[in-house]
Amino acid sequence: MTAQRMFTQVEREEWNQWRSVSQSISDELRDVVGNTPIGQTASDIVYRQIQVIKSLPIEAADRVRDIQTRALQAVVNGERPDELYEMILSSGDVAASRARLIARTEIGRATVALTEARATAVGSDGYWWRIEGAGTRPSHFRMRNKFVRWDNPPTLDGMTGHAGCLPNCKCWPEVQIPTTRR
């Protein structure tokens, strides 16, 4: 009984510490996005992603912009894709599986857009493509450990985008930080 109480107390303290650190990171990130050029750059990157999809009607493009804006806010606030999923699901004729895919993809795109904006602000030219596990798509597996320039995202399976920006992509960019600031 005593051990259980001790375990519960330690667990509660760890959770409170994690929440405190998470809140601090979220506050700092919100400040960076709201009050520095990095936020505008991230928004511009997200907007350019919409422009690439030329087949979208204007209403759909506006809807995608709303979703991507909400995704960027979710990343800044440290939210999971679940809230974005609920928003997408309630917005119209979207199947649950499709809404989940869109939410995950848009959170990934927003995360990478913010990463790219922060990385280029310190002079990074690109990143190393990293993968998650052996179940990765063959095209993404072939990108493993390759250097990718921010200004030249690869085209894989007919889609162009950085690591973590493509549908169901669990890859991520490991940013190359320059040794000297430009």
C-alpha cells in the first residue's frame, strides 16, 4: 500500500513537471510564431503548400487554408491531431478515416513548416531525411539518411514534399545546423 502511494505521488509529480515544461515550451513557441519573422515564414510555407494544389476549387482551397492555419495553431499549442480531426470531421462530407489522415498530414506539414522556418532563420540549407522503422514506404526508405535542401523538396510517389509532409508520412527532418551563423 505504501509503495503504491509512493508510486502514485511520483507519477503525479512527474506529470505536473511535464505539464509545466510543456506549457513553457508552448508559451515560448507562441511568442516566436506571433512576434518574429519565423511565424510569418511558417505561414508563408503553409500557404505555398496550398498553391501547389492547382486542382482545388477556390472554396476547397479556402477550407484547406483554414485547416492548415488551425494545424499550425495546434502545433504551437502542443495539441495532438485529435482536435483537428474533430474539426475536419464536423466540417462536412468527410469520412472518419479521411479526416484522420488529413489531420495527421496537416499537423505534420505545419510542424515541418515551423521547423523549416526556424532552421532557415539560423542559416540551415537543409536536413537529413530520417525514417520511422522498417514499415516505411519503399520510396521513403530510399530517402533514408539523404540530405535534402529546404528549397528542393523531393517528389516521391507523384507527390512533392519534405519529410513528414506527405500523407501518412512518419518520416522527419533532422535539421542541419550550420556551424557558423550567416
